[in-house]
Amino acid sequence: MTTAELLGKDPGWIIGVKAVLVFGICVISTLMAVWTERRVLAKMQLRTGPNRVGKFGLLQSLSDGVKLALKEDIIPAAADKVVFIIAPIIATAMCFMSFAVIPMTGEVNLFGHQTALQLTDLPVGVLYILAVTSIGVYGVVLAGWSSGSTYPLLGGLRSSAQVISYEIAMGLSLVAVFIYAGSMSTSAIVDSQHQNIWNAVVLFPSFIIYVISMVGETNRAPFDLAEAEGELVGGFHTEYSSLKFALFFLAEYVNIIAVSALAATLFLGGYHAPPGLGFTEQWLGGWFTFIWFITKVNLFFFIFMWLRGTLPRLRYDQFMKFGWKVLIPASLVWILIVATLRVLQQEGASRVVVIAFTAGLVLLFMAVSSLVDRNKAKAQEPLADGDAPDFPVPSLPHLRSINVSGGQQ
Amino acid sequence: MSDFIEPRKNSDLDINSVPFVEVNQPGPASLLTQAKGFWVTFSTMFKKNQTVQYPDVKAPTAPRFHGRHQLNRHPDGLEKCIGCELCAWACPADAIYVEGGNNTPGNQLSPGERHGAVYQINYLRCIFCGLCVEACPTRALTMTNEYELADDKREKLIFEKEDLLAPLRQGMLAPPHPMYPGMTDTNYYNGDVKEAHPSQQVQN
């Protein structure tokens, strides 16, 4: 029985219970994520991190949340009031919605009902996530625009440009997964990995591209240009305070957890145990799969923290160059290769053809890279001195003089 | 091509007065070099961290740390401060306020003629530079290692003489009391007085 059939038999109340569970998991994991991040980053910097509120400081983020909620809520006079209030709601709601199609457990018993911890299963589940996270960007853009202030506007614009650029690379990296799994449904992709091998192994380049673009997508260091403290004060949420700021904060972390969960689902076999540990999936009546899922999500979350602790922020042009000139072409080429291999496989081509195709690819890659190297060497040669123009221009390596008064020099 | 910027002359100021200097931009580091950075942060997680759990654990300061001031006493309990205001004049932050007063037979607070009647240090202004300590001619003013000087009212951070005076030690007698019989203020200054006179101690 597929997960879709399993979920189809859910009565209304169990759907309600699952919706509350998904919401609760998101909120609690956000609280834990904030605490974990602060502790881990502190450890990376020889500090201790929050350890005062509750045991090991576990309640720190809760008390921060309470503090934020009790603070004065300021709406600037120049702000567009309606949009200013709606923006954080959009940002937060969309993050939670993307969690609806993530399969978190295998078949389990929930209040005497045989089901799986997944709110719904869409045939286009992954596309739905991409769509919903794209709408979440509206929250950021509208927040920047409606604040009636310069820095939030810049932050919002940067954020929109950033998410659009990296959404393309992200979507392209997922195409290879769709081709391999033959489905866009999250549960079907998990099943196909369970039958074969994790996508992270077979589609390693896609995996890498996805992991990079998911950091860009969530506005996190080293791609946190939208809220670059040194340049834009707080970026899009500069003018926000109190609960509205808390909502953005919540949205950011739920978003991180959502993209991490998607990465675990699409590339690391979802809730299934790693190969060789399949027997653990029956423990606790199937609920042990939830632990595997959480472990994999946390693995990605650790990568987020590790990146933040290690890398400085990229310059805006470097960031855009990387997205458009490296990630997108690389994933396009990779999709071509994957599609060709897939077709060869389905047409029943012989092993010789596949090997010849691969060898041809390697040769092509080597030829291109040597051409690139030669171009680089050529670019470093000094240019020949040209004629001096008779209009003022800045000095250039090949134009050392200008003549403002006219005539050749 | 010269690698420095030539000084400008007003006569031939144009865009070429500044020579074009090509800066060699290093390309991106190799993957291995970049991975090293990740190893630094990862391995740091397992090192002992440097945090001092401050309110629970109070690490001692350096011995000559500039903390709160203290007005010292002579060994018999008389104050060393003579109200000369040199500290107040030395203070670059104008944090010290002193008013001198005359020592009278019934009110002898320090050896000699004068004592500090009012002595205030404003810790909202003090920058803990220690120039006041250098200025003090009688070593009355020194600094302690105490650094917990935060408070919730501005008034509380103006320390009066009573707040700054050193505590009475063994053999000291709370002023006002007469000077040690047969001793002058010079004797006090030279450290000839070792304790309060026995007759005075009995009185108390």
C-alpha cells in the first residue's frame, strides 16, 4: 500500500491531530534549533553560549520569545500599515505550509489509527513546496517595501533577487531527482530511494547544488545578504519589533528546517534507516523512523550552523555570479547527462554504449577545462598599448595617457 | 609602472596624476585550503572554552587592575587625605570633588592642619586612568581591584568619603582623635607611627 492510499483512509479528526502535530513539531524544533545554533556556534568560538535559563539554557529561546511578545509593537508612521502587518503573516504561514507534504515517519499507529505522519500526499508534492516557499518570499519583499524606510527596502529587494536566482538552481537540481524517481510526490521519492539507493549517492552533483542553493534560499550565512547587519542594519526586518519580528524569526528557522527536511526526503532516503540498519524501523511500533528523520534533518541543520561559523558573507556580485554563472549552468549540464543516461537505461542500451557515453563526457569535460585554463592565461597577458583617445577616460592598463586638451599624445 | 602614488602638483592636475596600479587579485583558494577553514571551526568545538561563568565564578584581576578607589589611613586610624585637591586637579574627566577642612583640637581627622571634609568620586565620569593616584602627595588615594561598580541610579554612583575610606584594621582607632603624642605630621609621613597610642586605645 502506498503512502497516498494509506493517508486517503484518514478520518477528519486524525488529519486535525496531524496538522496540530506538524505545527507543534515546527514550533518546538524552532525553539530547539535556536538554542542548538547558539550553543554550537558558541562552541565553535570557544564560548559556552546560553546556559542560564532552564537546564543547559534549554528554555532560553522560549524566554526570548516571551520577551519579544511583551515588547512594544511599533508601526512606523511612514509604513503601509496593512501590508506591514500582513507581511510577517505571509512569511510565517508559508513556511508551515511547506511542511504538510514532508513524510516524517513510515506506517505508524496514531491514536489507534494506522497512518503515516504526513499531513497530505500530493502527486506534485515537491513542486508544491517550491511554490509555497516562493510565496514566502513575498513576506520578505512586502516587509521591506511596506516599512517605508531605505534599508528594509534594499534588504527586501536583495532578498527577492537572491531567492529568485537560487530557486532556479534549486528547482533544476530537483529535476534530476524527478527523472530518477519518476515522480514528484515526496513519499514516492522516498520509496524509490528505499528500493534502490540514496539519491545523494547517485545524484551527487544535484545533492551538492541543492545544499548550496538551500542556504541561498533561506537567506542564511554566508548568503545572508538580505539582512547583512554591517550594511543594511537588520535588512528587511529593521522596522519590525515585538511579535511581528518574532514571526519573521520563526519563519526563518521553520524555513531552514523545511529545506533541511526536504533535503533529507529527496536525497538521504527520508524517514528510512541508513542501509544496513533497516531492522531499526520496526522499533517503537514504527515511530523509530521519526528518529531517523529528525537525525537527518539535524545533520543538515548542523551544516547550516557550520557554514555560519566558518564562512564570511559573500559580496553581492560574487553571490549573483556564483548563482547564475556556476550553479545554474552546472545543474543544466547535469540534467542533460542524467536524462541521457536515464533514456539509455530505459531503451536497454548495452553497457558498452553507456561506458562510451561516460568516456565521451569525461573527454569533453577535460577539453573544456583546458580551454578555460588557456583563456585564463590569455586574460592575464598585458594588453598592447593602444592609441590615446582625445577624450577624457580613466587610465587603463593599455591606455596610459589621455589628452584632455585634444589631439594625439 | 610605478607602484606608488606620485605627489600632485597644482600645475598639472589631471586624471593621470594618479598612476594606474594593477592589483593582483588572488584567485579563489584551492578546495583543500577552504576545507581547512571548516576543520578549524569543527575542531574548535571540542576544545575547552574560554568562558568564565562570571557571577558564579569570579576570576581574580591582574594585581594592578584599576578598580574602585580607596582612601587609606595611617596605622593609628587617622586619615591620610589632607584635602589638598591635587587629585581633583589631576583628574582629566573631572570626576573628583574635594573640599578641605581645618583640623581642630576637638576634630582631628588627619595629621597636620587640614583634612578632606568632603570627598566625592563620580564613577559615571571616572575613566580609571589613575592620574589621581599619581598626583596624591600622601598616598591617601590608591585603587583597589574591585570592579563591580554597576548600579541602577546615577546618585548611587557618586561615592562619598565614607564609601571610599579604607576599613579600620587591627590597632586602628576611628578618627577624630588627637595625633600620637610627641609625633608631628612629618613623623606620620615617614611612617614612624605604627599604631594608635595605648592611652587612646584604652579610652575606646
